[in-house]
Amino acid sequence: MRDRWGKAMVLVAIVLASTVSAAWKNHPMIYTFDTQDELNEWVIAGDAAIEPFSFYSTPNALRLEGSLSYTPASGSRLLGPGLLVQPGTTYMVSARLNADLAVTKLTVRIQDGVDTVATFVVSVSDVAAGWQPYDFGPFVNTGSAYTTELQVFIETSSSGIWLVDDIEIVEVSGDVMKKWSAISAAIKAMKDVTITRNYNNDLGSRVYTRLFTPQEQRDVALPYACIPVDQEAEKIEYEGFQFQSTWRLTGHAFFKDNPESDPLDSAGATSAAKFRDDLIRAFMADPDLGNTVKNCEVTTIETSAGVVDDGVSEVIFTVEFQQYGGAADLAAS
């Protein structure tokens, strides 16, 4: 069990321009304080320091102690080196924060040379106790024709101590905001659940977008899965010219059982139970679904045997998705 300073994982997204090697695409830029090469990139000013392994930080973090001195506590570094990005690109920024010893606010700025591209202000009331993932949100680079120097600048001048770690920045491609691209990617992830890919079960590409039982479609071989394309409790929040969407899909999977040969034992229930591992693995292998979502994860799994039919075991599961977007992303394709 972690103490109140234990860290949590966070995931964000950013897309590199065509001038950058394709190998960079879909890979977040992550800035930590855990290697000497990384430490050499940071410029520390005021009452700030790289906190080594201690009770407060595991293993290292940027420690900003606010004061009323002329120089605010700050840390900054270039987002590179040599990064070239075109204007109009949307970025997502996040980090791990610990505000237990802080009093008021932390400011994060993204700069293009001396010009400020984006400013985010975090209050103590915005962050729960202990280490927490925090999304600063999206911003659009409105800099010059080519940005040659993006810089992250973090500071606090108010009382108390902020700890910052694992700053992540990833460019958001247009497809990140398209719900139907995400659904197609989720179905593709399910179709990859096969024996040849070393999964417990073999769906054999039998993944459908309409829910039906084995009794309704007896020609469809078991096992198979259904991910109905339903609008389920989608929550949408506006953030300036951007919006954040959280939504889920409920899926069903059916497995052949063996009541005739052994009514007191359920081989189908065993296969269905192992399908839990298959599901988690399939979505953990690509949590941004080919850069179509900010994050997706399996959140619930319910297994039952003999409910639909004595010869069938069923799994009901939900997958939740998070996406950011703007009006332009919602145009008909």
C-alpha cells in the first residue's frame, strides 16, 4: 500500500508535425527528473530544487517552494531538442502534482521563444491529497510558421510547496476527436483476440456492432463478441474552444458451455473468466487506440454461465473512453 506521497500514472496526447520523423508520432514527450541527462536540461531558479529520493518524492520531483522573494520558485526546459512543429497544432499537457504542502496556486506556461503560447493556473483546491495526475488541458500553437523552441515554464510565488513530476506533452491529431474512429479502433482491438496472438480465447474476427444472442443467430460460431454502437451516458464539458468527452460502450461476449457432458461443471464459465485477461490485455496494448482517444480502459466485467442458455456463458463488459476536440473535428467526413 502506498503512502500519501505515492505516485499515480497519467496519460496525455500530442502529435508532431510532418517535419519530424514518423517514429515520433503517437509517442508522448515525457519529462522527468530521474536521470542526469534530464536534470541537465532543467533551469532552476528561486526557491526551487530537484527533490531526490525521500519521503516526499519517489524517486525525484521538481520542488517549488513559494515565497515573497523577488525571484519566484521555477523550473523550465526546452521541449526538444530540435523540435519543429507547425502552427495550429493542438497539444495536450499533464503532469503528476502533489500540493499537500502548498497554499494557493501553481502556474504552468508553454513558451515559443519569449512569447507565451499557453498559460495554465492550478489551485490547491483543484488537486486531491497526495500525488495525483492532473490534466492542464489542450492548447493550440499559434506561433510562427515553424516553432523552433517550445519551452515549459513552471513557477509558484505563493506560500507553500508544490511537487511536480512526469510532465507529458503529446500532439493531438484530428482523428483523436472522432468518436467513430475510436469505435472502429476498439472493434479492431477486439478482433485481435485470437489464439495466434497468444490470447486465451479466439474470437476469429467475430466482433459485431449489433447485440444478438446465440439463439437468435445460430449460424454464428462461438465464441463471439458484440459491441453495440449505442449512445451511452456521454458527458461533454466545454473548455474554451475545445471540449472534453467521456463516454462508454457496453460489450457482450458469448462462449460455448458443456452442460450435456457435465452439468455440474462449466467449461464455458472458465473460458469466459479467462476472457477478462484477454480484454484487459487487448486495451492495455494500445490505450490511445491508435491515437483516436486520449485514453480508454476496461472498467467493469461481469461473467455468468447458463443465464442466456444452458449451453452458453456470457460476459458483459464496459470500456470507457476520453477524448478532446473542437468544432472542426466534428465536421462530416
